[in-house]
Amino acid sequence: MKTKRFLSLAAIFAIALAFFACSSGSPSGQQGQSGEPSSDSSGGSQMVFCKLNSGTCSQKSFSTCMELVNAGEAQIVTNCTTESQSSSSNTNPTQSSSSSSVSISGYCDYGPLVTQLSGEVTGGCYPIGTVADKANCELPANNGRIVSSCPVTSGTFTDSRDSKPYKWVKIGTQTWMAQNLNYLTTGSTCYDCAIYGRLYDWATARTVCPSDWRLPTDAEWTTLVNHVDGGSLEGAIKLKAKGGLWNNNNGTDNYGFSALPGGFGDAGIDGADRIGLEGYWWTATEYNTSSAYYRSISQFGYSEEIGRNYRNKNEYLFSVRCIKN
């Protein structure tokens, strides 16, 4: 997938106006009976006016046009008609111009920003500046809501114990660390600590998370798994990190969770096995007095889904991914 580029504020306004233009009907200005935004035939993707550098202009899906924009081959415009054509087809240009130029402050939140497996980007939070922007946000089909500020869905924090920084990400209703924990303490080992974090025995894992964070329960892992497509192969791919760490069988990291193949350790033995091939994470939930549940992801096709099983709490060392209190 191509690398996304940040848009300027002016470009974001143009995208919002383009959405409204599409939602008002056909390019000729005639509104459909439903009053809902224009959609393509593949299942309801938001349509925008996409002008190629060659001068050709037509309606395309938002994700398709953004691919061209990111490649420097097109731009999103408010309409494909010329200024004179647009004015002549508008029965009340003064009223239209007035309504679209009224200044409004705020943002439209379309939900979490997610990159689908197809490459389409959905959701996100964008500034609104006109009545047109506000009307587009409030269309039921767009699932937007007016907010005074955009929610913060990712960031970094510093572990006060050793001053190590960690990324975090909000996925659904949960806030997760976006890296494996790398806090040096007894009951832990590692192979490449800076990349994969450390591996911990279960007793240590229960209490090793930084202040305001904790080891997630089996139920909390289930919530995450269900949110990203269940325990399916696609769900695992969406959580796996990009960048070559999965032995060239990488994921798409749709949610920024960046699951890593840190392998596992054996009690009393330094280092780790299955580095680059498999990832294992403890949960805080016991199976019985001697075992606890864990979650896993493998690079192999037959077991690449998000696994759930239990192992002896004292014999194995797994990665830790903390969840916010």
C-alpha cells in the first residue's frame, strides 16, 4: 500500500466540500429522492469529484481518488463543471454561495481512522468550516457527528520507572500499548529487547505494567479480537506489524497495534525461541492453579489466526502488552 501523505487544512476543506457536492445529487445539480450522498456500485463508498492532472474530471470513490492524490496524479475538487456552467445551472447562486461561505467552527468525527485490507481508508476526524460541511457531516448515511475537538486515538507515554517511551493506540473502547513491554526485572528475559520487548513469566507479567496500565484479562483480549474481525486470518493480519519483522509474512497493521513475533522463553534459560515466527502474550486470567490463558499469532498459514490457549505459568515466558486502566 502506498504511503499516505498528510493533507493541508485547505485540502481537507476541499475534501469536505467535495463530499457535500456529491451528496447534493448528480453533477448537473439535481438532487436524488433520498438526499443521501452518491455511492459507487461496489457497496456504498463515498463518491467525490476527482480531477486528474491531464484535465479529465469525473466522480470516483474517495479511496480511489486518494490513491491518485497520494501519487501526485490528481486532486479532489468541489465540482467537475466550470465556474460558468456551475453558475448557469444554479437556480439561486446567491443563496448557494451564501450558505456555503458562512463560517462555522468545529469538527466532524466519522469514527476511528482505519485502513481496510483493500487499502480503503475509512473514518477520521476533520475540521468543518461552512454550512455545507456541517450538512454533509450530519447526513445519516455518513455516520458523522459534530464535535468541538477531535478525539485523540494514539500517542506516546513514558514509563517513569526507566524513562522508556511507549506508543499507545485506542482500538474501539480500549486503549492498548502499541509495543511489547520492555521493562527489565527478575522473571524476564529477551533476545532483542529494543525491538521485541522482554518475555515474562506469568507471576511477573501480572504486576509488571507501568502505573495506570495493567495486564489485560482473557475477556479484554476477546473484546479486541472481536473488534478486528474475530479470530480469523484477516483479524490476525490486521493486528500484525509491518516492516519485515514477521519473516517476510507481515500484516497490514490496520489499527496500529503492531503485534510482534517475540517468540517465547523457557524458565531458567536466557533468550527466546521462535523469534520472527510467532508471538505470544499473557492474559491475567488463570485456567487453573498451575496454568493461565495466553493469545498468539503465527506466521504460518495453518495457524495464522489469533490463537487462544493456556500454558504452565511457571515454565513459559511470554510477551506482555498492557491495557490502560
